[in-house]
Amino acid sequence: MSHFENKYIDTRYLMGYSRIMKYISIYHATREHGGDEEGGWSYWARGKVQDIKVGLDTDAKVQRAMNRLRPAMKRHPQFADDNPHLSRLEAHVFEGQHGPEYYSDQSYYD
């Protein structure tokens, strides 16, 4: 028995494959503001718009999907906004499952 027979290298990992599937969820993100009496703070609040139903098993597939989504999100008529710093669509990648229905960033002082 040669020394190569008992050492199996999974080439899928070398090509960017992962055993953990990655999923994309699309959110409508809005900039929230409050706490003016303390100097003001802001954060991004996100409500899920849609899940991309297909799980992706390579980083390259995730990148291709994100590259296709970005232009469509910028021109979506329901969420087109003259102030993208206040409201926009965002796509986020999650491992093992789709993202939560709602989530936000930690608030920070302006």
C-alpha cells in the first residue's frame, strides 16, 4: 500500500467548495436615527424582501450571484430612492440557512 492511498485530499476545498451551503437574502434597508437629546445616533434596520431559493456551494457561485443581483437591486422601482444613504436594497450572504426576517446594525453616535 502506497502512502497516497491512506491520505485523501478533498480537492473541492482547494477549488473553493464548502460543505456549508451559502444562501442570499435580500433586504430593504432604511437608515434610522434617534437620540437627539444625547447627540444623535444612527443604525441600519433591515426587513427581508426575498430569499434567493438556491443554496450555493462555492465562493465563485456566490460572487456570480451577487454580481447579477447588484444592478437589479439598484433599478428596482419599488425601492428606487433619490437618497440611497437613507433607503436601499441590500443582498447579504448567510451560511447554512437564509437570513432572519429582520435585523439591524448596532447603533452608533453620529
